[in-house]
Amino acid sequence: MRTRFWLCPLVCSFAWQSLAQEQKPVDVRIVGHINKPAQITATGERILGLKVPAGFRVQRFASQLGNPRILAVAPDGAVYVTRRETGDLLMLRDTDGDGVSDQQTVVAKKPDLHGVAIDGNRVYLATVREVYAAERRQDGSLGELKQILAGLPDGGQHPNRTLAVGPDRMLYVSVGSSCNACPETNAEHATMLRAGLDGESREIYATGLRNTIGFGWHPATGEMWGADHGIDWLGDDDQPEELNRIEKGAAYGWPYVYGMGKINQAVQSPKGRTKEEWAARSRQPALEYTAHAAPMQMVFYSGSQFPPEYRGDAFVAMRGSWNRKPPSGYEVVRIRFRNGKPAAIEPFLTGFLTGAGENWSQFGRPVGVAVARDGALLVSDDTNGCIYRVSAVPANTSDR
């Protein structure tokens, strides 16, 4: 069948080629856009103009970092951030307590380094195809990097692996899909993997997850939650980004089903079953958010600096769209939990995106989020090379 696309001229040939390479799609008409806001500099004045709820303020924790991505904070307060482009792990410290990093040291190097997790005195690092572990020394440097997992699937469209140690004392590794929407040849693509802390007993924990970079466990219930990237080229408002409760053995729909049971008409049915059968075996998301916002790292708030109602809520960095008009994302959102269950997703840190109509610009694309030892929220920006610090303002103090 010939596929008909109703797209602006800028995107028509791209969309046709992308789908044709993956699999012959069914006859479907889609409206889509390429819309990349112009990048502008994160000046001090623009940072002061960022919007947070009353009682919070934003400052620059570190700058001129290049491509800072995923964040982790050690028990002693040292902040670690991966830099994918330079292939290293950077340690930052705020030694005088003014909320600004004054020490920066490269402590590990591996090509395409992206994921980082800290478990006590052990640090785990992920590249595209490997996972390493190292002991963390008293000064914050790392011992020898020992490979504990190898042969992860090739990167393809989603090469950025993330990882975390769960409450069950197992290591979880997110492996995104190799494509936008296609049947995978490697069963470990578009999955959450689980292994022992030394890499043994590797298994597929959950499937049908297109690219769940951000995930974590609710501190009260121990349930695992993850923010999944939606499929591109389904339109400006499809596919919504998903918040999923991730459970062992569960399937989450990709690439044939998305959102609250919608069928993806742009790909043929899987072999041996219909899309409706695929939908029947797939879990629906707990919550949806604006399409193409691009969820990145996720962290549950466990600090004591923010008001008590924030404890047990989650923050997710939304890096921002390229496939939507108007653009979405370019923000950090708060996921409100009530009695251990997600109730709503709402903007928390905004203002990176400015403009209207055909003239949009951005001075920040959030990627990493982490809770600092003092309870502030750290946010990395991989396009302007910054890490921002969101803190609660003490009583009787101006919020700016």
C-alpha cells in the first residue's frame, strides 16, 4: 500500500524515508512538524527570569560544563554528572556552602558515557553497550572501572543507557528502542533489564518501553515508576509522554499500541497476532503528559528543604520537542503522588522556552535531575553547559 502523509514540505521526505526503512506502514494520514527553537545563551538575567512556585529560587550551580547529562549525588554531597560528548564523569563540590560549585574534577573516562548511579561507596556507569562498577574513594575519586555487563544492544536511535539500584538490591538498566516504531530484532531493545549488582543473572524485566531514561522507586511504596518517550510522527498531540508503573513481566505497548490503548496505524501488525491482541496484553500508562516533551531523568524527592508536601513526589526533566508545533517541554515537571499513587503532572521549573508563532527560542534543555544533600534540586542543561540549583527560600527572605 502507498502511504499518504499530510505534512509540511520540510518534513515530508524525512517521514516517508524513516517509516519506509522500518516496515511498510498501513495507509494513514498524519500531520507533523519539525520545529526546533533557536538556542540562545543562558545569561544571568535570563536565569533570574525562570519561573518556579512561590517560595523557591533558581541559581546557577555550575557553568561551562559542555554537555552535562545524568546526575547523581554521593552521601557526602559530592555531585557527579556524565558528559556524553567528552565521554567522562565529572565530580563537583560546593565547599563553602554558597550554592555554587567551586571544585570540578574528572574522575572517570569511557567513550559515550551516559548513565551513572551511586550505591553507598560503589558507582555504576553505563555506556551504549557496557556497564562498569568502581569503588568510590574518600576523596571522591574512583578506583578501577570493572566491566560487569557487556553486549548490550547497539544504540540505534536511542543509545543513552541509564541505570539505578533498586530496593531489591538489583541493578536496573534501561535500554531504549533502536528506531521510532518498528519490530526489533534484539529482544533487549525497548526494555528494562535487571541484573545482580555484579552483573550476574541478567534478564529482561519489562518490555514495550520505547525509551524510559528516567525511572525510580517511590520511597514509601517501593513501586517502580518510569517516564517513557512517545513515538514521533504521530502528530503534534500524539503520542503523549507516559508515566508507567513498571512491573516484572509487564508489556507497555510499543510499537503497536500507545497511550490509553490507541492503535498505531503507521506500522503493520506484529507477526502471529493482531494489534488488538497486543493491546490486550499491554499496560496502559498511569498518567500522560504533553506529546514530544521528551522526559529525561526522574527523581523522587526525599530531602527536607522543600515543604513537606513535596516528599514522595517526583521530578522529571523534560528536554523539549523537535517534532511539535508549538514546541513542548524545556522544563522540569513535578509529579504529585497521593497515597503512593500518581495524581497529576504539573510544571515546576519553566521559562527556558520563549517566543510564539514561528519565532521560538530556548536557553535550556533540562536532562538530569537530582536531590542535593541539602535538599535542593539540581538540574543539568546539556545545551548551555549548566547545572541549575532550585532551593526553597527561608522565611522572611525574598524569593529572588
